[in-house]
Amino acid sequence: MGSMKRGMFVDPGLGGTGWALFEWDTKSKKPTPPIGTGVIRGPRGERWDNKVWSICRSFAGTVSAVHPVEVAFEMPEIWSGSAKSHASSTHKANKGEPSDLHKLIFLIGGLAEVAREKTNKIPILITVEDWKGQLPKKIVLKRLKSAFGVDYKDHEGDAVGMGLSAQGGL
């Protein structure tokens, strides 16, 4: 493959799992735009565990269709100063329902296994701190618009932002 990289970046979420596929020359100074992007959603009104399986099945089809060499996932973090972050890691009071963070980790495990199975490589885990630091989502989306001329939204925008960051362009 030489200096070419073909990677898929994934922002997992039960409300929508964003993905972006990039192919770039590592010797190039200018970041290249994604060659494919999308958001995979589970069925509305389903329990969280059924959504996980549905998202994983759809993700398997996407990975099979776009043939990434490597797949990188955004890994969740608990921010020490964030009440919202800490609340997401607390179990629900109703009958042992897993916390939002536990559900997300369950989803990431399923997606990572799909990626490993399809690429024969262990997926890369990237923390928010590693790819964007303290940059707010609005600033990331603005930089993506400036770099690629496209208005990306939410999970898809984060996946594209991870790819731009991997190219040194964020």
C-alpha cells in the first residue's frame, strides 16, 4: 500500500453511529476529504439492546461495502468536571437498567468485533482528547466546512473530524 492509507473513522452512538471513510497519501501536506460518510441508526421505539444488534448488522454491511484497511473508534471518556458526563455513567434506578455509558461501551464492543472480523485487524481506539482536545463541536464542524465545503452534522461530523485530525488537518 506504500504511502496510501485507507481508514474508517467511527463515532458510535445508540442515537446514531457516524462513519467516514478516508483514503489519503501520507506524504501529502493537504488533507483529503472523505470518500464516503453516513450515519447508521437503529429502529425507533426498540429497546437499547435491539438497537445495538441492528446497528452492528448494518455496520457489518457498510464495512463489507467500503473495504477499510483499518477502523478507528471514538472511545468515550468521563470528564472530571462534567456533571453530564458523570450522570451518563450512573446506573438507572429502574430494575438495574445499564447506564448510558455502559450501553455505549456495549455498542462499541459489538462494532469493534465487526471491524476486527472484516479487516483482520484490531480496531484503533481514539479518545476525544486525542483527536480534538477541548474543541467544542461547533468549532469542529466549522473547520470541517472550511476544509471540505460540506456541512456535516452530529455523529457524522465527529467521524469526519477524526479523519481530518488523523491527517493533521484539524
